[in-house]
Amino acid sequence: MRSLMTDAWLLFSTLLAGIGFSSGSVPLVVIGALLFCTGGAARLWSRISLEQVFFTRTLSEHRVFVGETVLAMLILENRKTLPVPWMEMRETLPRGMPAINVRTSPGQVPGSQVLERATALGRQDHLEWPITLRAVRRGYYRVGPTRLKSGDIFGFFEREEETGRPVDGIVVYPLTYPLPDLGLDSARPFGDYRGGNRIHEDPSRVIGVRDYMPGDPMKRIDWYATARVSRLQSRLYEPSREQSVIVALNIPTFELTWQGSDPILLERGVAVAASVARWAADEGNALGLVANGSFADADRTIRIGAGRGPDRLSRVLEALAMITAFTTSNMAGDLEDPAYPLPAGATVVLIAAVMPDDLAATLFRLRARGHFVAVVKTTNAVWDRSIDPIPVVSVATAMEALEADESRAPVRDLPKDPVTCAVEVPA
């Protein structure tokens, strides 16, 4: 509407000058010419108002724990000799990370809020706005995009551009607790799961063959070697002492999907899974994760293979931070997916609020294959089925006390890295 009015105004100035020429009225010609020149200058000014204007957003952290803050520095720079008489900036912020002591308005995208700032920039000028965001709940949050609007000094014409990278991500890790706070023994939280320093065979490392012995499974038979020597040959695997711990989080909090999800049990399961993962990494175990949810913008099961890399715990915590109540698969099938076999002799720690029949059957089969299986129960509800002799430890009572104690501080000692984006507003 504003553009139509200004175009009509320019048309009026041209018409006024034309009437002056036709009627021989010099004042009308002068007024029309002045109006036309002023409008043309204003339109030209608005076109170049955002050229050589740079926007920079710097985040002090992009990985934090609940309760911590992130400093977002918003910087505008005008690198041309022409001043910018007025400018409006609209920065999109996540609603899950409220800005401290700053007024915002609801954004058009669900879960977003908008910060608006108005200013003017002189020649070769720059301004900085520090914004503090507080992490109040776990998750993956996006900062941006940012829109800039400016125009001529009279305000007749406007130009608006989206600038900066579309989003910058911030991961808010879930709460983690020392295992004793969950009522678990930090030395042997799930019983004698190690069996001393047990030795198991790693089927990924074949070191030779031997004659077949009664009881050898069919998958152990080497058919090529059998054909060469004309008698059954079984593979020999390299023994391994490496201990792998697979943290398996069963996301559903009710056995039937139409019953919905209990948000308290969901958050409790994520916190317990994060705490077990941290304990496993601190103990020097190879750590892996399986959760029947999905990463952001993906529809595949959350799965991180067992490993001891320096960033393994960070990757697991980031994955747990992104979990929602939406499930993409069945945990029973995920644990036995032939495309992603569990490491030989791995310890599987299942965190669950419910125990459906198919999942219980899977746990028994994993145990029969040589895996140590333990279950961490996150609810006080009585399960309809027993899974003896698989050990089950309940953390519901301890977690209820921790959830009620809002003053308890989470563990926050993972390294954090700054992330910066800087781009020029396109002409």
C-alpha cells in the first residue's frame, strides 16, 4: 500500500509539472520538478540504503547445559560514505531460550520470538547489541534469520532484505547426575556386568580357521575354507577385552501410541540416559547410543556406534538433547537390526518406562547371544511381565526427589566452542 502511495505521489509530481508547462505557469513547473527530483533522489537513496551494510552475529557458546547463558552479539556496520538515516532490525530468537531483560514479540514461526531494534548509522559507522539468552530446557534451538529494513531520509521508500546465515544452532544438553544421586552404585551400578575383565571373541576380526566342532553356529562356518579342504571349517576370531556400553533409550512412556506421552517421564528418561552415558565415558568404555526417535530434519533412528573418540560423549548428549516424544521405530527391532549389529560382548543398558512383550523377548535373545543386559526403570508403575533374570533397577523415587530440587546444579564441564557468522547484505 505504501509503495502504491509513493508511486502515485511521483505520478502526481509529473502531472503537476505537465499542467504547468501546458498552462505556462512557472510556479507549477518548479514545484512539480522539485517534487519529482526529491522523489527520484529518495528512491535512489532507498535502493542503496542497504548496500555495503554488513550484519554479524556471534554466539559465545553453541553447546550449553540447562541454566547456562549464551551471549549473542549483534553487530551492524555501514561501510559506505553515505549515511543510513534509519534502519530496523528484526532478529529471530528461539522461544525456548528467552532473552534476559529484553522485550520481544511472538514470531510467525511456532516456537520463535522476534527482537526488534531501530537505529541510524553514520558514514563508516557500526553498532553492537549484546543479547543474553538463557537455556531453560534441553533441545536444539535456532537463532536467525535476521531481516533489515531501511530507506530514504523522508521515509517515502523502503527496502527490506534477509541477511546473515539462515540459522545458527545452539544445543542445550540434558541434565546429567552422578549415578549415586540416582540410587546406583557408581562402581557396580548394574551388578557385576564386567564379569572380571571378561574376554569375548570379536567376529569382525578373523585370525584363522579350525575344524568344525559340534555346537558351532552355522554363521561361524567358513564355506570357502570348507571347499578347499573338503571338511567343515569354522572361523577363529581374535579375542578382545574392549568393553562397549550401548545406552538404549526407549522413548514411549505408554505402551499404546494413542495414549500420548508423559512429558515428565520423557524428560526423566533422557536425563537418566545422559547420566549413564556420562558414567560409561568416564569409566573408559566404548560408548554408543540407540534411541527410537530421530534427529532434527531427519526420519531415521538415532544411532551412534560405540567408540571412544574424544567427542563421543558430546555427540551422544547432543543426540539426547534433540529427542522429542515422536518415535520413528520400534526399540525391539532397533536393537536387533542386522544392518547395525551390536559390538561383540557389548553391555546394553536399556532406559525405559514401559516393557512391551516384543522388547522383553529381544532382551532375552541379546542375553543369550552373550551380551550383558540391564534395565533402568524410570517409573514406579508395576510392569505386567517379569524379565528375570535380567537385572532391573528403578530410579523413579530418586528422580522424583531430584526433579523437585530445582536448586541442584547439573554437571557442566564439557568444552564449548564459539561460532560466528558474518555476511554482507546482498545488493
